[in-house]
Amino acid sequence: MSTRSGIEKLVYYFNSSCKFKIWARWTRKLRDFCVLLIMVAITGVLSCKAQLWVPEGPGPNRNGQVENIKDGEVTGAIKAVAPHPLNSAIIYVGTVNGGVWRTNNGSSNSPKWRHLSDEQRSLSIGALEFDPTDPSHQTLVAGTGRFSSFGDGGELIGLLRTTNGGQKWNVISGNDQLRGLNISGVAPRGKIILVSVNDADDKDNVGLWRTDNDGKSWKKISGTEGTGLPAGASAGLAGDPANRARFFTNGGAAGLYRSDNYGASWSNIGDSQLNSLVSRADNIKISVGSHRSLFIAIDVAGKLGGIFHSTDGGDSWSPMDLPGIDEGGINPGGQGRTHLSLTADPSDINVVYIGGDSQPGKFINGKESDPAIWPNAIGAMNFSGRIFRGDASKPTGSQWVHITHSKNYGPSGGGTKSSSAPHADSRGMAIAADGDLLEVDDGGIYRRTHPRSNAGDWLSLNGNIEATEFHSVAWDPISHVVVGGAQDTGTPEQWPPSSLPWQSVSTSDGGVVAVGFSSGTSYSVRYSSYYSLGAFRRQTYDSKNVRQAEDFPQLTPLGEAAVLQPQFYTPIKVNTIDPMRLIIGGANSVYESFDRGDTLNEIGPGIVVNASLSNPIAYGAKGNPDMLYIGSGNQVFVRKGPSPASLRRCPTYSGDIVSGIAINPSES
């Protein structure tokens, strides 16, 4: 039996059929040439297959909830920022659920970013820091952690470390000792690495962890005899840039602690007032400046409880004023548990920057107007970022100025040149090598030029970062675009198809989206809203993605139907067969509309459709547009016939909470 390969058979046939002699060397050349042709063909096929999948997320989304920033750029939540210590153009960011990114032209108004960790098992980044022991500044360590406002994220795999500027990453888990830890801070010092953990799959594992053998094994410092650091969650971790052996963290609820020997042992350095606030804190931020300057901000029950300053490395403390207290402080929305940032200015031991959640509307008689009235006292016209600069050397009552929106009197006053402001809900800040302030939040990353005066402005650095957290997406088969509901960046939609920049239909937290269409037509109908079904809208688009109509369905209940009570993310489903029909899952009942949302029939009193990052509704099947499945908790409800047929619980389903349902097209 012949064992010749396909190439050998081809060469053999060619030799035997030719009327002239082919020398051996030409046979080998022909063989090699054929191999090359086949390799090129295979490469082309694989390349075509790879190109079937392309990223479709916004990078960035325009007309977002910022003020006087070009194109209104937003992208999605970023947790950590690590500027290069010498080159202000190089910046790294760790996104909440989109991995690590780097730019080499961060001084540009439209920087180009490169995703560095797309192949890692987790894209949920809780901390990101340079290792100062590497003189080439190529070593960074990222800690995985779930800090999304959705409360969800990727696998908690420990640390990612790069020694070549992000080209390659190695996972550090210490034989799984770090697995399941929610890392809130990281401090690499060569073979010694410290991590702070604010939550964990096993609650006994929260606190501060340390390795001195390059991550091969780890020791939990918190609560271990002889370390001096009490047990309890560690909200964050800060190192002294002038003393690589010195670190600061909270010892659970016991107070503020300092280590002077690379985290091996710790001592309590907080005074009674500071430690009392730490005992009640739900978030803590620590920042070390120059010449032993140190700041700590403590959040209690979603509001800033106190800010303290030390000029001697924590041996003594002075409380500072609380910024913005005339308009609800830095956290008018009460979101300080997640949205709090702090960074000391390295050029002045007394200057610090702090960020909170969002701007409030105008205050009238000591209370925020409802609905919001704009402008507020500092000129804000929207729920944008709320950020202040503090100076501890100034007298009490005059230590803080806003560094967003309108100018205060004088060159060193607050405000900005153009009344600009970044997105709301700050998560981190850092000072770039050129002295500009970098700030990351639920809308991405922004730069504040000249932060020490009111001569600067806020600029977007979002560039092409794709970090949007979608909880709902829909495909428009007529216009060939994607539309989605996103965490805090509204309802983005593509324009044009497969483009990186998207446009905002609405801002704030986007609601569930849906698209209806009829086969053979050239129009589609898109449904969207912001949270709690706010501004629920109906838009008609043609095949060229040009909007033809827009209105706001009234959702009027018919007969004795109860008024629909929206959920934060209210599930919506368009009928697969009849695009005039909708199912809407309220907090009190299930509703069906036969006129695209103008009127509602109540069909499931007391049944609440699961709405947490899911939309478990299947509605309409070939031959039976009335077919309906609903997921409510760990139960499935089914309707086979037309209304008023009732939804009945399916007794054969015994699984977990229902997150999605699809109908078998051949057997509904």
C-alpha cells in the first residue's frame, strides 16, 4: 500500500507524466513550492475565519454625561490608573470588567489605547501599580477584584504581573492561596508583594497578605500573632514613594496602621477621632505625598465622614474640613462605598484632591430640588463629576475649592477655564509626570490640566478604550447596528454599523433595550429607557439607520389592571412573530401590549420577571404568537394560548434562578 503524502503523490504524478526529465533538485523545489501554496491557503482560510468575529463595543461613546468636553466622550467604568513615573504620555488603566489597557500618547487629546490582558482568565481589575524597584519601569502588578456597580465580575484569580510593559503577563496565585480574594490594593517591591483584600469567597481570608519569595507562597498578615495587624477587611493599601519599606492600611475596624519593614509587622498610628471613624467605615482611601505627607479619607454609610492630614508620616494628625457640605458633600448620592478617590499632590505637602459621586441639583432651603434644577451653586448643568482640591495649610472653613465647572474669583480659585467636568462616580486619581491630574470613574479616564489653578480644563483620554458594561443588548437587523443598555453610560448605539464611536440615546444607567421588525419591511422599532423605565421611548429607523420617528409610549393600563411599577432594569421583550406586541416585566406584575406599549394588559399579577443582568422572557413562536415563557426566581411560568389565558407555573422545572429562556423553533 502506498504511503505517499498528498504532496508526494502530486510530485510523482508530475514526474511520471512529463515528457522531459525533471532533475531531483527541481522535484524538491516543486515539492517545497506546493507546500508553500497550501500553507498560504490554510493561513488565508484561518484568517478569514478569525475575522468573522470582531469587537463591537463603544470606543468611545459620544454625547455622554460629561460637561464641556469634546464629543462628550464616555466609555465605561475604570477602577485604577497607573501613570508612568517619568513619561506622562504612558498611562496604564485597569478597567472594572474590561482588563488592562495602555497608551503611549496619553498627552494627546485622542490617545490610542492597546488592550493588554484580553487573553487572561479574568478582566476584573481591582488594583494596578508599578513596581518601583524596576528602574526600567516595565514591571506592573494588577490585582483581580470585583468592583462593578453590577456587583459581578470575572474569576478572582489573584495577581497578574508583567515585566515587559504589558506585552506578557504571568498569573501569581501562590498555589491558589490568592484565589477567591477580592483585591483592593497591591504594592510590589521586587520579590516582596503586599495585597489588601476587602472581600473574599471565604470571609476569613480578608485583610492584608504578603509574599517575600516572588509570589510562590503567601502569608496572611491580618490577624496573625506577632504582626500587630488585627483581623478584618483591608479597604486599601498605600506605599511611601520616598521609603519603599513603608506602607499604610486599615486594620479591619481597629484603625489606621503603618509598617516600616515591608509589611512584616504593623503599628496603630491613628488618633482616637480617626480610628473611631475607621471603626464605622465602609470605604477608606489613603494617599502618601512627599516629605512624609499623608492623607486619609474615610467614608461612613455612603457619605464622607472625615479627612485627615499628617506631615510626619502618621505620627500626628489634623482633621480637615469636609468639602462641598453646603450641597450634600462629595457624595450627594450616598455612593461613597464605591465612588471615592483621593490623591496627594507630590509638589506640595498640603495639597490633596478628592472625588465623589455626582453633582446635585440646586439646593433650596437646605435640600436638593426634586426634580433637579440647574445650574447648581458651582455652575453644574448635569449629574457630572464632583471633585475638589484641598489645602491643609489654609484656615478652617476655606480649605477646599471645586475644580470642575465655573470659576471662583482669583487665579488660584476653583473651577475651570471652560466650565468643564468629567463623568460622575469617581474611583481613582493619580498625578502624571507633567503634574496634570488623572481621574478614572464610571465613564472612563479624564485629564485635568493645571489642577493647581482655575486655568485648566477637563479633557477626555478615553480614546478607543472599550470598557462599557452592558446588561442588555439588541441587534437591529434592518439597520445592522447594535444598541445596548449600559451601567451608568446610558443607552449607546452604533453609528454607523461596526464603528468604534457610538452615540448616546440617553444617559445615566441605561435600561433594557429591544428591537422589533417585520420580515420584508425596511423599518425597525427600537425601545429604550434609562433606569426604572424612565423616558421609555420608541424610535423608528430605516435601513440606512436614519431615525424616522420618536415618541414615548404611555403604558396606559386597561380595564382594572394595576399601574405598572418599574424595576431598576425593567425586562422588555418584543414578540418574535408580531412586532406590535410587547411583554414588560414590572415589579408588581407581567404586562402585555398589543399596540407597541401604548396600552397594557395585566397578565401575571404578583409574578416578577428576573431583572438582575438578565431578561428571561421568550415570547412568540412560529404558528403561535401567544406562546410565552417567563423566568421568575427559580420558577418558570408558561402560557400557550391567547390572552386572557393565564400564566401557569411549570412544575417540571427544578433548576436554579432563571437567567435566560429560548424557544425551540420546531417545537414551541
